[in-house]
Amino acid sequence: MTKTLLLTALSFSLLGCSSVADKTWEQDKVYNITVLHTNDHHGRFWQNRYGEYGMAARKTLIDGIRSEVEGAGGSVLLLSGGDINTGVPESDLQNAEPDFKGMSLIGYDAMAIGNHEFDNPMAILKQQEEWANFPLLSANIYDKKTNTRLFQPYQMFDLGGVKTAVIGLTTEDTAKVGNPEYVTGIDFKDPTTEARKVIAEVEKNEHPDLIFAVTHMGHYQNAFYGVNAPGDVTLARALPEGALDMIVGGHSQEPVCMEGPNVVDTEFKPGDDCVPDKQNGTYIMQAHEWGKYVGRADYQFKNGVLTLVNYRLIPVNLVKKVKINGESKRVLVEDKIEQDPSLLAFLTPFQENGQAELGNKVAESNAKLEGDRNMVRFQQTNLGRLVAKAQKERAKADFGVVNSGGVRDSIEAGTITYKDVLKVQPFGNQLTYVDMSGKEVLDYLNVVATKPVDTGAYAQFYGISMTVGETAVSHVKINGKSLDLTEQYRFSIPSFNAAGGDGYPNITEHPGFVNTGFVDAEVLKEYLESHSPLKVEEYQPTGEIVYQN
């Protein structure tokens, strides 16, 4: 055996790939492979008011890249990191039909199943599988009764003679953040354990040259995942070096661009250079959210070795604010990408169907109601408090509690439409309440109020004040009066959290628990209607919740 062949065989042995006898690629030939990726689509099949993103423009971009790469003899693989569901009313009201069918027309090859794929009953997810002409992958989702996988664990692809396996994995946190009504009979197993199993299965049965993972687990800098389930960095480090050649991720909804080893570039802006993470021989990539970018990884494969030649996050008609003649205007970051006419024509009826009802005016407000993710998950906001107040009043409760993960968008000043309401509360949770003794309320708050920031579990409150320590609360007042451990109190809470979602205590079996059956978005809509025109300053936090840490 020549030295070259010996090194090649050794490389295969170390990477767990096929033997020389199984290979379909030619010695010393360079294979060009381009992997395109998006993640956390969340219903954004249509462009926003500024013409940003949207699936029709995405198709034009991807078609152009395919033509370029395949015209030069290369291969293209298009992957999604999951969470197609939940976020835009036009999509939500139609069970993401335009999104899954649009992805099929764009030509996606596979996607990871995300936690928001479980915002609906399993029958809807199965319908979405039928709408998709590509596999929805997850190796670690099991039926609890039968202990069998509920979804396809991997898919094989022939990339011009390079045999490539793509395995799917889903965050274990789905059991916590998914709708308890729909995930009760499902077991979300340890992704690392399942990855080892699937890799062994794939190597034995398929003899791949490359193994990629498409995941919905989150990227956490230097594996600091906090209260979240472990993400892609932990996965790559826990496997043998190079066991996965690449991870296309999602869930944490960020551009994974690194400033240095284990240091994320927090100053990344559209159009900037992007260096993906690399952990234990595995590239890790994520393209922020909503189709704002298409990630493009250009590889060369030669003699069993994969080399990343170029990587970009390509903005899809993203804009930035600039000053022109002293006036602030929005301009494109890069050249305009035209919308694909055929896909635009396909999506238009879906958009029109949704718009017919969603454009109805609900109320007026005099300022912005703050629900941006980077605000509402870190501090009390006027919108978080308003939502909690609306539910509190509808339930005739003493105070209201709302998880910040249930507040999905802001409401701008001016006219508020039904669409704006549904963007804030897209999940269709129901309003519940519970009557508890003061002692039970204190125990409950010691768990819920101490949830950390930067998670959907971080709680918004109305009608209550307190000091929050690391593990307990103190100086609790309800409607201005100190908490009496012997008194009875009522508080409102979304059904998601009442059933144990986000790690809140499950109170559905408490004798004082009531599910009103009112949908949260309808509660918010009626509150806004009855309080219009809204004076936003009335909902501003004024130090009711004081955090010591």
C-alpha cells in the first residue's frame, strides 16, 4: 500500500467513514460541495413591510447559487435547522402550509424538527410532513409507550460521488417548552447518546464519506448553555473528534460568527464577514432567524478530507438606517434580490387569505409596547405587564403572571391590528387561574420569579411587587398590601405554564385551578379594544420587581 493510500485509509478509520473499497469518489479528484442553510423560519413566508427576507427572494438567491455551483460541476445541499411554525399570523392560521410547500418549491433537502413543530397537535405535524417533499429529521424523539422513534433519524445524499449522511437532532428542552398538551406521550432523549447510536448505525449500513447533523439545539458560546439544554458545542465536544463534519443548527436564533476561539462576534452586522465555530473537528453554523440570511458554506473534498474554502451569511434584502441629507432612511445592505415570480404567485393567495381578517383595526396606542426578545426576556416591560394585566382582569385575579417566551413581538405606536395581537401571542394558549394560600403563592414565586434572564421562562408580572433574590423572593406585596401567608389569593397564568411549561410548577391538579377556555390572543384583543386609545405610560414598570442579582 502506498503512503498516500495508507494515510487515506487511516483518515477513514479515524473519521469512522467508509473503507477504501466502499468509496465512490476518485483518488486525487477535488469535489466541490456547497451547503446552504436557514433556520428558525417562524412563519416568515412573506417579506416584511420593508421588503426584507421572504421565501420568494430566498428562492431567487438559492436558484442562482445552485446554477453557479452545479454549472461548475459541484453539488449543493440545502438544509433547515427547524422551527418552521409559529410567529406570523398569516402562517399560523394556515398551519404553516405556505411555508412547508414553499420550502418544497425552493428545493430543501432536509430539516431538523424544532421545538415549535410541537405547538400544534401531532396530526398537524404529520400533515406538514406530507406537504414537505423533503424529510423532517430527528433521531432523538421517541414514543414513550413503544420506545420507538417517531421520525426519520437520517437521510443519505450522493453529492457527486461523495456519500453524505445527514442526521437530525432536537433539543431536549422541547419537553419543557413545548405545549404540554401535545408532548406528554413523547420522549425527547439525550441528543448526544442518540447521535452516537445513529452515527454507528449509519457507518455500519451506509459507509458514508461525510456525516453532517442538522439540529435544533442552540449554539452556546464555549458550551455555556446555562439553564437551557446542552447545544451544538456540547454535542461536538462529546463525540469523537470529527465524528460530525458539520452541524447546521437552530434554536438560539443568532448568527454564529466567531471573533476567536469560543468567542462569539457580538458586533456582527449584515454584510460582515462571518467565521463559523469549529469544535473538536466539527464546523458549527447557524443563520440567525426568519430567512434573514442564507448561510453558504463552500467545501472542497479530496481524498477523504473535507476543507472549508469559504463561508458567508448572505443577507436577503436586509436594510439598514442611514442619514441622507439629515434624514434617516432605510437602504439595502447589499444588492436587491428580486422575488421569484412563480413562488410569489404561489404564496400570494395564502398572504391574501390571512390579510383579509388580520388587517382589522383593534385599537390605537400613543407609544411602542416593548416585546422585543432582547428586552422582554431580560426585564419587566410595558407590554409584558399589559398582557399580564389583561389576563389578570379577565380572570378577576389579584395579580397576573406571564412567561416572557409567550410575548413574541412588540407593538408599534399608532394603529393596532388583529395581526399585531397575534404576532405578540401566536400560540393559542388559554387563560387559566388558581386560588392559593399566601404560603403556596410564596412557594410558587420562589420558583417562578427566580427564573433566569435570557430564557422564555423569565416572568412578567402585574399587580404584585417583590424583591427577587437568587433562590427566593421577599417583601412581597399584592395590590399594595404585604403578602399574608394565611390569606387566599388568585393569580392568572397561561395554560402552557400552568401545565408545567418552561419548568414552572404544574398546578393543573391544584383544587383551586380553573382553565377558563379563553384564548390568550382574544383576551389581549378585547382588552386593547376596551382601553383604546391606549396610554402606554400607564404600563411602564416603576420598580415593582427588584432583582438583587
